Amino acid sequence: MKKITQFGLFLLGIVLIGVLPVKAQTSLFFIEKASKLDTYTFASGDKMYTSTAIITTNTSNVCNGATYRCQLTEFILELQSTSASAFVFYGTSSGSSIRNIKEIAVSDTKDGTYTIVTGTLDASTITTKENCGTASITDINIPQGKFVKVTLSGNVNLSCIDITPASSSDVKYVLSTTVLPSASAGTIILNPEGTVVSGGAEYAEYTSVTLTAVPSSGYEFVKWSDMNAEDAAASNPERVISMNEAKSVTAVFESDVTVPQLTSVSPADGAVVTLYSTTTGVETITLNFNESVQIADVNGISVNGTPVNALLNDDATEITFDVNIDTEAAVTYTIAIAANAIKDLSGNSLAATSFAFTVEVSNESLPIYSLTSTDIESSGKPEWISLGASTAAGTSYGACVTGYVLKVDKNKTTAISLDKCGKLILDLGTNASNTFENILTLTVQVGDDVPFTKTIVKNDCENNILDIDVNNCEPVVVSLTTDANSALAIVGVKAFDYTCYKLTVSDCVNGHIGVSPESVSGLYPENTTVTLTAVAENGYVFSGWTHDLVNVFTEGLTKDIIMDDHKTIGASFQMTIGVEESIATENIVSVRYYTTTGIEVDSTAKGIVIVQTTYEDGSVKTSKEIMR
């Protein structure tokens, strides 16, 4: 056997080193002279920023083959072209002392929060003005696209920066996944699986990951919500992503079983109802549903454990019942609907649910103000209503207000009960006495609407007018409070007294109904003409009017109705189904399958499926089939 000498080992070592992979360096040079810049872009596309305009390049004290250098203590590098596992800074000291790397920190944005990077600092050889030296840091891992803040121990005449890229195996990113509406609706399969870490699965940079959304039984995949909804790939259960950064994906599933849903309740869950001593002790509860339902268990709806006598409306989408209210104390009433108590017409059950509201009892009587012959300005509308005779007519409450008044005192709510539909105008003013404030704020709440405020300035007769819409055909309470230490005098409630009827527009699937003129409350004065327009979504056509219009209008996208009663309207839409003429001998290009709601499925789908066949001549045949 031949012996290997020490010299032979040395040569072998050189050979082995020669075949080891070497990471290519990125060298940043100042390639042109610049004066007083705060941003410098290198040839590589990487950028340097300083806090003030101090990047001034010149040709003295230049190192490492550079043409220019600049004098810096702190700067920010934007790594546009490369990641970094090491930095080497070439330059000379601006003084007679050594210059070291004081700190390296990294951030996702230039002005964001920087995190200090820990690595291995080599001994600096930047010691004098005359001699070129280096200051370096290794064993770091900074991804491409990050911002790196470099702080040196003093001014350095910087000529060049060498950056050693991090290998892709050194840079890792986390992929997090979410399933909606709940984790039980489906799963997301990852291939490869990655390394399980806090927050998801970890992958090496640029790893290609295939994600497959798999629905649980009773669900179907709808979309990836993190993708653009207009992108056709968003509805494909399989997708591929590249881990060039940390990513989060969300798969959305929906139940493929149609079940009845409770769309609204009145009083709302958590509502507080005020009961006055002059009002009745009965509260009507209303339940609204997304489709026609049936009461399958007459004892399945209860209030505080006691079954109620519930009634369905004509189209079976609304259930009402009365609750007897305790008029002596505040009580919380819990409405419970048992499982299987309410079903749709196909037998699917509403899930068990409950909601509650609280009744607060007020010992005060709700002020009721009635019209008299002396309150009417003219034989026609509008009408003026005096609010009581507690103050003699002609008594002055400032330059603006005389006559019968209602006072609103601080921290006390004054309520006006109105049976008017239309517009309410309050004529306002403040007391002229010096004991009253010049400016006050009036808070107004109409029924259950969101309160709003009105600033009242003493003796400002022109602007102290409050115009309120009271679109309610049932009695409504207008509550008034003020922050002032004085009283607010209100004179004359001018009410445009209409008979109003409510138009209820049901929710439509695959389209909507346009209403003109619009009404926020849905109320219209008697005999108002309202124009209805049925608007279908793409891929669907209007198929007919429903609810109160089912026996009145059977076709036509636009219809006028007269509001001579309360009305509920709806419209139905169906997927476009038709056959364009095609040549029988033409070959089939593609066959696609959809649910009746327009979601694409594969050829193994079961039940009623829309089949869309495309031929070479461009014609399309769409048909509805039952697939087993």
C-alpha cells in the first residue's frame, strides 16, 4: 500500500476544497459620483438609504478596486437582488481609531420595527485613514427583499460591500391554513407536508407545495378566499404555491344540504324594551326565515320554558306569537326553539337556537298628545300639534319661542308618542334667562333608530329647526335629552300625516329586485306608485314573481305596483338553459358540470346537475340532468 505524505494530504485538501460548492457573492460598488443624496441605487438594484442627505461620493481613500467611496456611520440597505448569510464592508477609518460593526438589524419595511440580527463578528481591520480594511459579520440569514440597518462604531470611508447569499435551504417560511366556516367542514392536504411548527407547516425557500381542499361529508368546496374571486382558479380545490415568503391560505366550504335559517328576530337578541305604565303588558315576537317553513312540534317554541301558541303568516316565512310581560319588575325573556321544532317543506330541520330580550319597567306614563280643533292651522295638511297647556300661551322662552311648550331638562328623558307617518318638524328655542346656557346639545332618538344630536344656539331662530323622518305606521316614541343645565323649550310638532303602507322585499337567490323610489324604512304613503325591476346575476334569467305578486304578474322584468296595502314581493331566477343550433357532425370540445347554484363540479357529482357542452363550431348546449 502506498503511503500518503503530509504534502499529499495538503494537495488532496486543495482538490477537495476546489470541488466544494462556493456561494457567489454580490458586490456593491459606488459606480458614479453623487452629492448630498439620501438614497443611492447600486447597479444590482439594491438600495442604500441614510437618515439625512449625506451620501457624498469622492475618489479619495478608495478600497477594493472601487472608483468612489462615501463616508457613513449608519445606513439602511434594501436587499432587492439577494438574500444574505454574510456581509463584508471595505473601507478606511475617517479618523485614527478602529471602526467596528456596532449593530445589524432587519425589518420588513424601511420605516418599520427593526430586529437585531445575531451573527459572528470578525475582528475589524478598518483602523486608519491610509490603510484599507474590512469589517464583517457571518452566520446570519436575511431573506431577499428585507431592509437591513447597519450601524458602525464611527465614520467609515466605505468603498464596497460584499454580500454572500444565503442558500435556499437556510431560508424557511411558514404556510398557515384555515378552513371556514369551521374546522369540521373540511381539510387542506399539503404535499409535501412540511415540518410542523407553531402556526403551520415550515418549508425551505421556493419549495413548491400542492394544496388540495377536501370537503367533509355534507359539505362542498366553494373557493380559496385568499385568491381573487374573479380568478377561475379560486374555485379549483387544488392549487400550487411557491414558498417565496410566509403565506396564509383559507379554504371555504358550504353545506350541500339546504336547511331553514332564522334570518331575523324582533325584538333583537339582547334588546332592552322599555315598558311604560300606560302601555300594554304584551310583546309580539316575530321570527323571519329564509324559506317557507312548518311548525313540526307545537311545543317546540317556548318562552322561559313555557310553550307558546305560534302562528305562521300566509307565505310561511314568518312566525309570530305574543308574550305576556310582567309589568311590575324588569325580567329577561328567553325564546328557545328546540331541534326539529321547525322544518322546511322538504323536512329539513332548523338547528336548535335561542335568543333573549329584557324588559325594563318605567313608572312614568308615556306622554300622549292628541289633536284638538284649536291645534289645526288649516283644513288641510300639515297640522300643528300643541304639546300641552302647562305654560300659558304667550309666555316668552327667548326671542324665538312663544306659546305652548314642552320642556326637556338635563338628565331627564322626555318622550313624545306619535301615530304619524311622514315627516316631523320640531321648532326649538332656549330660555332667555341668564341662568340658562347659550349653547346646548339635544339628543334625539326615534323608536329603535340610532340616536343623533342637534346643537341649539340661544335665540338663533333661523337654525333652531329640527327636521326628522318618522317613517312608521305604528305609534313611535321620539326621546329627547339634553346636556344643558337649562330647559329646552319645544314649540309645535308639525307632522305630515300620511296613511303609509310597508313594502317588504324578500331576499332573492341569483338575482335581486330594484325598487324605485327607494325607502329606507320600506314605508310609502297610500297610493304611491312603486316600480319593481328584476335583475338576474350572470348566467341566470328571471323566471317569475313570487309572494304577493305570484298571481298578479307572471312575466316581465319591470312592473309597477300601487301601495294600497302592506305588500311582500319576491322574484325567482334560474340558470340559463338552452341549446344553440350546432352542426351534428361537429366534435365536442368540452363538457362541464355545475350545481343549480352555479358552482362547478366534476363528472362524478350526484343529483340535479347542469351539463354544459361546447362544440367545435363554438355553439353551447346547456341541459339539466339527474346524475346517479
